[in-house]
Amino acid sequence: MVSTPRLAHVVLQTAQPDVLTDWYCRLLDGHVVYSGKGLTFITFDDEHHRIALLTLPGPEQVRPPSAPGMHHVAFTFDDLDGLLERYQSLAQQGIRPVAPVQHGVTTSLYYRDPDGNYAEMQIDNFPIPDEATAYMEGPEYDADPVGPAFDVDLMVAARAQGAPVAELIRRAWALSGPRLPHPWELFAAAETA
Ligand SMILES: [Fe+2]
């Protein structure tokens, strides 16, 4: 029988570990389990660390936005209300997503950390993975595998007024709001902000 590994943690190199520690603890409602000798371990669940920060000696090298490498790490919530609650909590702390995207397969909020790394906070729009796969093989996804940006505050307000989750997580709902830039434009704007 073949063993299947699970994702354990992500390690980010940074020259400003204190700033990133604060940011990731806020983003993930996490806490530090170890800090010292250029290492900081952060967790928010039953794993001993999910995000680690590594500070190496020597001058910091800034990675250009288009450089090959990891684009983002995604964290998933059980339901839309949980995602929107975290969105509101972070917004109150001045942390706002640079790109809220209705992918169709997920409802995703992309945050940019103080070093320029992206973290996606999301929900799966389909309760069963096979349904998500079927959606990705369908015409809506084929026509546009990214999907439109959406207004999160409008979603929060609509949900508070009782709009059903099933309606809010459709691309049609995202497109019914104010016209927003394409997600790629939002990412590009974040890089130059
Ligand atoms: Fe993602």
C-alpha cells in the first residue's frame, strides 16, 4: 500500500520576521510556537507549525513579481460565513484582500503579505471534490478559468440580509455587482501599490 503525504507546512524567507509574524498570526488567528535563531514557527490548528519564517544572514534580495516560483498558499474554511467573518475581522485590523475572486470552483480572497507573498483565503463552492472537477470540465470554466472579481462588502451585506450561500457563490452573483477590474489587473495593481 502506498502512503500518501499530506501538506505539513510552508516556510517563507523574510528579512522582517517580526512584521510577518504579526501579519500571519492575524491572518490565520494563529500563534507562535517557537521563535529564535532566525526561525519562527506559527500554527493555527493541530499541527505544531503550519507557517515558518526563516531569516538567513546576508543582504535581502527582492524577487521581481514575474519571477518563477510559488504564487500563493491557500487556506480553506468550512463555509462562507466563516470566510466572511474572518474577512470582517481582518478588515477591522486594516488587512484587506487585494483580489476577491469568484473562481466558480472556490470563492477566494487573496491577501498580500508585507513581503509581497500571497495568501488565499477560500471556501470550496462544491461540497464534493468530484462536483468541483466536473465544474472545471464544464463550459463556464472553459470560457474563463479565473472568473470575475467581486465586492466582498456587498457579499457581507447580502448575506446579512439573508441571501442564500448558493446564490452568493455563483459567478452570476459576482457579475451582478459593480464592474471590477479583472483579477490579473488587481494583482498587478497590488504589486505597484
Ligand atoms: Fe489557489
